[in-house]
Amino acid sequence: MIKTTCAYCGVGCGVTATPREGGGFDIAGDAAHPANQGRLCVKGSALGETIGMEGRLLFPMMRERGGDASLQRVAWGEALDHVADRWRAIIDEHGPDAVAFYVSGQLLTEDYYVANKLMKGYIGSANIDTNSRLCMSSAVAGHKRAFGEDVVPVHYDDIDHADMVVLVGSNLAWCHPILFQRLSRAKEARPEMKIVVIDPRRTATCELADLHLPIKPGTDVWLFNGLLSYLSRIGAVDPGFVAAHTSGLEDALAVATLAPEEVARACRLNLQDLMEFYESFAATAKVITAFSMGVNQSSAGTDKVNSIINCHLIGGRIGKQGMGPFSITGQPNAMGGREVGGLANMLAAHLDLDNAAHRDAVQSFWESPGIASRPGLKAVDLFEAIEAGRVKAVWVIATNPVVSLPNADQVRRALERCELVVVSDVVRDTDTNAYADVLLPALAWGEKDGTVTNSERRISRQRAFLPAPGEARADWLILSQFALRMGYDGFGYASAAEIFTEHARLSAWRNSAEELPRAFNIGALATLGESAYDALQPTQWPAIATADAAPAARPFADGRFSHADSRARFIATVPRAPANLPDGEFPITLNTGRVRDHWHTMTRTGRAPKLADHIAESFIDLHPQDALLCGVKEGELARVSSQWGSMIARVQHGGGITRGSAFVPIHWNNQTASDARVGAVVNPVVDPVSGEPEFKHTPVTIDRFPVKWHGFILSRDALRLDALAYWTKVQGKDFQRYELAGRNAIEDFGAWARQLLGIKDDDADWLEYADRTSCVFRAVHLVDDRIAQCIFISARPDLPARQWLASLFDKAQLDVADRAALLAGRPIAAGADTGPTVCSCFGVGRNTICKAIREQNLTTPAQVTACVKAGGNCGSCVPELKKLLSEIRVEETA
Ligand SMILES: Nc1nc2c(c(=O)[nH]1)N[C@H]1C(S)=C(S)[C@@H](COP(=O)(O)OP(=O)(O)OC[C@H]3O[C@@H](n4cnc5c(=O)[nH]c(N)nc54)[C@H](O)[C@@H]3O)O[C@H]1N2
Ligand SMILES: Nc1nc2c(c(=O)[nH]1)N[C@H]1C(S)=C(S)[C@@H](COP(=O)(O)OP(=O)(O)OC[C@H]3O[C@@H](n4cnc5c(=O)[nH]c(N)nc54)[C@H](O)[C@@H]3O)O[C@H]1N2
Ligand code: SF4
Ligand SMILES: [Mo]
């Protein structure tokens, strides 16, 4: 059994991988890991389905610009020589700022450290930015302004001690499920603990809340300024703490002038609800305010963060058990990236690029030829500079910017124009890889070795349990081999452990009260040898015990912060509206975010059949009245357009959205759908302090996407369907499923369908039912009495249940009843349509659950689990079970 850490979110759960007899691995939660104590959410428990070789990038590939456009396999030496020669030539001609790295919070700390050392110390530019710019740069900037250092002052077990937890712009139930379950258990044990959710949508997280404040998008600063002013007015202040450990309260209060009535109006909230929140906050000492992308991804993101921290400082609610402002990180190593100075305006080891003493410290430690002396380009600016030709070579590592950046069509144009695009990835086909001149195969989760740091500053090992496939290499090794070719010394690393201990030594370098004191100090780990590094247990900083020192307490426990005068700062946060507001042409505010079972651009979760059915295709969630005004109907397709671009998704209601807003998930892209990159629609406005994009607020218009027919295909082989007006791909267990829609009139259904499915053999075993007048068509293609493909077309979107058809792919032989059912378009056996998946672990559908609730009068999620298993494994669907239970209760009392 090998212990490692989950590949996905910042909770950082421990995972065990146990070889299975006959091949493969069993993935389970690590009971000894403090982050999860053995539990895994639905994504974590499906990790085993994502480690296969299909679609993997296994060899370096290169394409000649202007020549044959296709990528050709090359040797590592040739690829790295080529990149080094081109970089050297570009740097010689245009200077070091003409090249750039764009990296990721999914790199391991060791990879991240090497990339930063190379760029900032050796190439001499700070043009290295990361997708963390899109994620937590506002939290970083807020922490630095308030505390003088980017430190998260809360621990997971504080949740067990808090009396109030406020979740701001966080869909914890879906995005950090194991932390959410911890919160649910705390609430179960102490029902008097108050949970408040501040989110414009009524998300699954709200199922646990005592109070949901459906705030007007973008107005959080009004809300928290109002709270600060209220706390001050009623005297809910810790004057001793404020006097001894902070400065700037008067200035902060001077801009927090609105009375609660005015705040309620600005935030479009019910005054009573607002007061309930303010009064509870004032009355509770142990409050945690946990925040995530609804706060950070805003043109006022940094101010939102500081307006929250202000409310904690005024009452001294920080640095003690059960309380504090808690930035929940997204990616598995968002925090490790912060430790190595991953952003274009930071230096390694919590040192600053714009401070000469800090620069000198890092350069002297590295003994590097130079050190970047001014901040590099932040992500959005970087891709603008690439399009403008100022940056001529970019190397993208472990991120997919053609999908995930705002104004994503601009990103595509930038890469098209760029002289040299290098991409290191683990899969062969992504929307970004399509623009690569050089494609380099990296080791993936399960193969790579190193460390990650989770949301509570706990460093854990990711360990390899699989052999390196093909010629894939560790990202740190690729970068080091490139650096050596560039002629730099200082990159002769033989192992991840060597890099880690160097990083640990740097964190302690000149880190003393007299020199450059920082809370981040993992010097205690600097002497780990290879085997001690291999055996490293999850370790939280700053509390690292050593032979001669007891572990330090939690950060800021003594009220001393990292600013030179040791005081935390209140920041005067003047409320301001989002940069682009809805108007007559673009009347709806587009919000974007995540769904429960997918991870980002789906390069990994998209391959797991277990994760495919919870939400199978991209959608736009819209209030029914807005849908009416836009002329779109639930179940039909709509085009979502902004000034920047457009995409297509299926209209749905019921996502808890208020009027005037719409929500689209971030995951689908050109690999999984015909036209579903929501990044193309999102405005490229950024926060002026952090540079983080305003992903949650773009004015859009929504129109019908008219089609003549709807349909779907289930096929054992993958198909190319680019000729159709709309398609989207869903990974099944033994098949691919495609949802389709078309604008073409179909004359001869049979011939058309056979061509679409790639059937060339006239004698193929083929059954069909066609009714041209009502545009209904069903056909099935059998091979040796097994189903190979089936296709269903109808003028309306209400097609037969996919779950039932999927079950036919398990059968070794179709019987007569199956064939008849296929042509009739519905199962013969009653109850065979189980409905859309709710519980992905046991594949339990909505219809099954609702039927059990109704027939057996179930009232709690535990009863549902006992009856139909749903919710009995990872528990990620429990909030949805609660929702179904309450919907059926309402239905029955109505
Ligand atoms: N299943 C899943 N989990 C993930 C990920 C994933 O891809 N899939 N990604 C990981 C990563 S990298 C990240 S960063 C995290 C993100 O985790 P979260 O931040 O929890 O997720 P999001 O869905 O991006 O957005 C959170 C919420 O912010 C709300 N919001 C929008 N505008 C506002 C506003 O103006 N004010 C307030 N208060 N709220 C607003 C949205 O309605 C949304 O419900 O998730 C991590 N976990
Ligand atoms: N509209 C909108 N856009 C958003 C957001 C939003 O809320 N709304 N959220 C933003 C946020 S918070 C984030 S974090 C980003 C995430 O966006 P991205 O970082 O673009 O998304 P991923 O799909 O995680 O991309 C990771 C890539 O790295 C590859 N990869 C995985 N492991 C490795 C490895 O070990 N080495 C290498 N070299 N490659 C690897 C994967 O195959 C994949 O192609 O999206 C941002 N974009
Ligand atoms: S909560 Fe889920 S996705 Fe996040 S680390 Fe834990 S198992 Fe992985
Ligand atoms: Mo993120």
C-alpha cells in the first residue's frame, strides 16, 4: 500500500493506493491523514478511473511552423535543444522579458520551486505567472495588506470549535466536500452552531445553513463594511486588541458609512436577514468566515477579502482556536505555490520582489547570476502581451488557458500569433495543446513524487505508485534539463528531495527577528535525507517541532503580525460596483463556477464514467421569468453571448438562481462539446490590486439556439461529429455517449445515421424505426448480437432515458424484448428508468430515490441510504438528498 495525497482540491485529503490482484489499484481514504481521516469525496474516490493510458501524452512532439502543421514525435534531446535554442535567441535579441512561463497550482512544490528559480534568478525576468492568479491572488493580496504576509490563520479543527461559520462565495458542499462534511458533523454534534451562507445562488451548501443571504452579485464589500460599522456602533469591539495589535481602524470606519437599511438595499437583501447575520456575528466570539471564489474572483476581490478581515480584527477574532478569516484554497498545491513565490509579483519563501533586501537574500542564497527586479506580467496582461508580440515565447505547464482564462478567444489568438508555444501536459489533446509548437509529456498524479500544501498549511507527500509511462518525465526534471541546456548551473538536481530541502533551507535563510522575519519557516525540514523525505508525515507549518524547539503556536497567536511594526492593518475599503454592469443589450449577469463531479477542464474527471452522469452536459441555469423574456425554454439550447464571445448550453431552472443572473459551469470545452467554452464569454476585467479576473460577473444576453432536431448516440467507438450544429460527449462505462442537435433537414434517416456512425458495411446488423412526418428516428447497430451503437432522433428534446440504454451495453447479448424496447424507445420493464444520477458512487438515480422517499415515507438522508444505498459511500450527494426530501415534503403538504 502506498500513501499519497488526492490530486484535486485544496482540502488535501490523504489517499492510499493498494495494488489489486490481477492489476489495477484500489484507491481509498487514508485514515491516518489529519485532513480527511479516511474519507474521500466523489472525485477522490473515482481517482482510480482516471489513471488509464488512453489519451495520455507519452512522447515529446514538435511541429514546424509554416511547414506540416501536424505534431510529430521527437526525442527528448531534440525537443529540449530546440526550446533552449529558440529561448536563447529570443532573449539575446529582445531581452529576458520576451519569454514567459505560465504555470499552475497543480504543480508540486518542487516543480514550482524550480520554475521560479529558473525564471526569476537565472533568466532574470519575473514573467512567470500561474493559474493561481485566477484563483487566490486576491486572498494573497488581502493577507499581505492586512497581515504583512500571506498567511492563512485558521486550521480545519477550528471548525470543531467554532460557534458560527460564515461561508462567503463558497459552494463548500460541491467544491470542498470533505471540509463540508466536517462542518456537517460539527453542526450535528452542536446544532446551536450557526451557519450562514452568503451567495447569490441557493447552492447545495445552503442545505446546511441556518441563514442564506442571496446577496446581489458583487456587493460583498457593502455587506462587510456595514458589519464593521455595526460592530463599532454597538461596541462589539475588543479595544485592547485593536489598540495593541492593529492600526487604521478610523480610516476603515470612515468609508463604512452606510446604515443597515442602506446596506440591505445595496446588497438586495431582506433587512431582517441582514440584521440576524450582524447580530449573531456580534454576539459570537468564535466565528470563522470562510471565503472562496465568490470573494476572490471579482474586480473588488482584494477589497472583499480585507473587508472580511477588518470584521475579524475589530473584535480580535483571529489567532485563537475556533475563529478567524479562512481563505479556502482551490487547487491541491495553491498554498505550495504561494510558499515558492509562484506569482509574477512575488519571490520565493514569502519574500517580496519589490524589496531590495529581499531580492538580495534570495539571490545570495541561490548564488544566481541575477534576480528579477520588477514584477512580471500577470496572467491576463501576459496573454495580451503575447498577442501584441511583446512576449515571443511562452511555456505553459499544467494549466489549460484556452479554456480557463477570461476572454478566452483572445488567448487563442495570442497563442496563434506567438513565435514559440511550449506546453507540458499529461494528456495529448486539450484546447491549449492544439496551439503548441512543442508538446512535452509530464508525469501525472500517481506517477509523480513531491509535496503539496493544503488550505490549512499542511505539507503532504504525493507519492508515485505507478511506473512512468512512455517517455513522460517529472516537471522539475524537464525544467532542470532545460536550464542546464541554457547553460545555468544550480539545476543539477537528482531528486525531488534535493529540491525540497533547498526550498526548506531558503525559508529559514535570514529568517530571524533581526533580519527578514517571516512566519513561513520550514527550516526544520531542511536536513531531511532521501528516506526521511520519502517517509515525511503530513506536517503543518509554522508548528514544526524540532529536536531543540517545541512547535510554534498557530500564526498570530500572540497578536503579532508580519508588518514591521507587528501590527495588523485595517484597510479602508471603498465599495465599488463591478466594472461591467448589465444594460439593455446585455441584460443578464453571468456567474460561472463548478459542479460537484467535475474538475476544471475535465482532462481527468472527464474520463471517469462514475463522474459522468451527475451533470452530463453544460447548462445555463436561469430564472424561469428571465427564460421567458429571453424566449428560451428549459431543456432547449441557448446561445450565451457577451461583448467578448459566445457559447452554447442547455437551459435549465432550479439551480437556485435569482432574477437577472445566470450560471454556467466552467468545465466543458472543445474536447467535450461543440461550443461550450464559457471563458470565451467572460470579461477580462481584473482586480486592480491582485490582477484576479472578474469571473463571476459578466453582462450577457441569452438567445434561442434554434435547431430542427435533438438526439443522442451511444457508441462503443468514439465518433467525430463536427458537422453537427451541436454535440457534447459523455464518458460511459463501455461506450461514449453524445448528445446532439442539428439544423439540417434529414431526408433519408437510415443512410444519414449510418454515415454519422461510420457504418460502411451494407450487411451490418441494423434495426431502425423512422417516422419522417413527426421527425422521430431510432436505430440500433448490433455486432454479434451485442449492442455496438444506437441513435435516437426527435423533433423535441424529450428523448428516451439514457441510463436505461446504457445498461444494455453491459449485456453480452440483446434479447427480443431489448430489441423491441429499443425500437419502441422505452424500456418494457417498469422502473427501468432510474433518472439522472444523484449518487455517483452507487449510480443511484433521482427517480429511484424519489420513489423510495414517497413509497416508504422516508424523512432523513440516513433512511434514504439504508433503503437505496445513495449517500452511503462518500456522502457528496447528501445535500442533494436533503433537497429532494424537502421538495417531496413540500409537494405532499401542498
Ligand atoms: N467539484 C469541484 N471542486 C473543486 C474544483 C472543481 O473544478 N470541481 N476546483 C477547485 C478550485 S481550483 C477552486 S478555486 C475551488 C472553488 O470553490 P468555490 O469558490 O466554492 O466554487 P465556485 O463554484 O467557483 O464559486 C463559489 C460561489 O461563489 C458564488 N458567487 C458568485 N458571485 C458572488 C458574489 O458576488 N458574492 C458572493 N458572496 N458569492 C458569489 C457563486 O454563486 C458560487 O456558488 O474549488 C475547488 N474544488
Ligand atoms: N469562467 C471561469 N473561469 C475560471 C474559473 C471560474 O470560476 N470561472 N476559475 C479559475 C480557477 S480558480 C482555476 S484554479 C482555473 C483552473 O483552470 P486550468 O488550470 O486551466 O484547468 P485544469 O483543467 O486543471 O488544467 C490543468 C492542465 O494540466 C494538466 N496536468 C495535470 N497534471 C499535470 C502535471 O502533473 N503536470 C503537467 N505538466 N500537466 C498536468 C491537465 O491535463 C490539464 O490540461 O480556472 C480558472 N478559470
Ligand atoms: S475533498 Fe475530495 S477532491 Fe478535495 S482533496 Fe478531498 S477527496 Fe480530493
Ligand atoms: Mo482555483
